[in-house]
Amino acid sequence: MASSKNQEREAREARDRLKAYNARQAVHTQQTKRRFRDNLIAGIGVLAIAALVAGVQYFYFSAGPGAPVPEPSSSASAGAGQNVGNVPDISVSEFRTWTGDITINGIPLGIELDGALAPQAVAAFVTDSQSGYYTGKTCHRLVSSPGTAELLQCGSENGDGQSDPSAYAYGPIENAPADGFFPAGYLAIARTGSAYGNGHQFFIVYGDSSLPGDQFGGYTVIGKVTSGLDQLVTQVVSGGFTATTADGSEGTPVIPTFIDSVTVQ
């Protein structure tokens, strides 16, 4: 009988030990899962914070106040991608509308310049006007190709229309018509074959023209002629030109044409 009671007690104790073991295992398993979950949440939080910091840094240095100031490429050649010579500061334009006159062969042409849309070119034109550069210069080129190009080009240093030996060159092209259409009265800057090939010379469009740009762009429009254009056509353009091109579309005006003065205010 005693032996039977001992066996029952041992069996009960064994069951209790097994129950206690299983309970400890359950607690251990639960703790392990909790630690895994907590570590996972912490890891996700760290990644989220890192991503946020990286995003803020990217914005700051690419589009925000920390963005680097663009500079001309060190490989840019003179006149191709950077200003050359003593180019007037863009601030001269005052980013405003200027009015004045270009007097050619005694004909006053009222003009209006847009310093907001073409500040660099207007700064250069205003500087040349105020320094007296244009006084006495010729209008050396008359183009007459109705429907394509009708313009009078002026301001060459030597009167031959070639690149001016002591001129500056600047860019970029500003305020160029996207469709290449230049209505009569437009006042624009002539250039060489470069976006940074603008200089002293300008042209007056006396008839609606289509002047598509090359790979560098079109031509900078600095403003317009507001009065006197009809007189210019009657007294200068109508005199014709001595053709200098094979197709006979342009040449030197038959009537000697000079700039008497340019005033702006």
C-alpha cells in the first residue's frame, strides 16, 4: 500500500515538474517573440529616421538654400559658354522698362527697352548708349527678303559688320521668340554663332520676319521701336542696297546710313 502511495506521489510530482517546465518554456517563447518584435520596430524606426535625415539633406543641398551656385564649366571656351571682355554688369538694366530714341539719318525712332526680360542685353545697350559708343556708327546691312527677313543692322565698330575687334561678347540669349517670329518694330541684338556671341551690334526689324534660331537659340529681343519706323522705311530702306550675297537678299544700303545718336532714360 505504501509503495502504491509513493508511486502516485512521484507521478504527481513528475506532472507538476512537467507543467512547470512547460510554463517556463511558454514564458521564454513569449519573451523571445516580444524581443524580436521590439527589435523589428526599433529597426524600422531607425531606418525611417535615417531616410528622413537623408531626404532633408538631399533637399537642402539640391534645391534648398544649400544648393551650389552654378558656375561656368572650366572647359567652356571664350565666347562659347561664358562672357568675354568687360561686359556691363546686369544690374545696369535695373530690370525695368527704358524709353528713348535712336536717331538714324535725322530720323528719330522712339524705342522701348525691356530690362526685365532681357537684363544682360539691355544693360549692354544702355551702357553703349550712355557712353556715346553708337554715335557716328553705320547701319551697314540691309536685308530684304519679304516674309523671311526684313531688317536693318547697325552698330559695327568698323562699319564692315565683322566681329568688333575691341568688343566684349556676352550671353546667354534672352527673350528670343520661341517660334522665331519677329514682328515689324522688334529691336534685337545681332550675334555670332554662339549663345555667348552677343556684342554691340543690333538690328531693327522693319517688316514681319521669320528668324529661326540655330542650335544655340534665336536672337535676344531687347525691345521695340514705338515710332518713326515708317519714316525709316521710306527714307532709308526704300533706297535699296548693293547686294553682297549670291541670292541678292541683302547688302549695303545704297543711301549711306549713320546713327546720329542714341538716348535712353
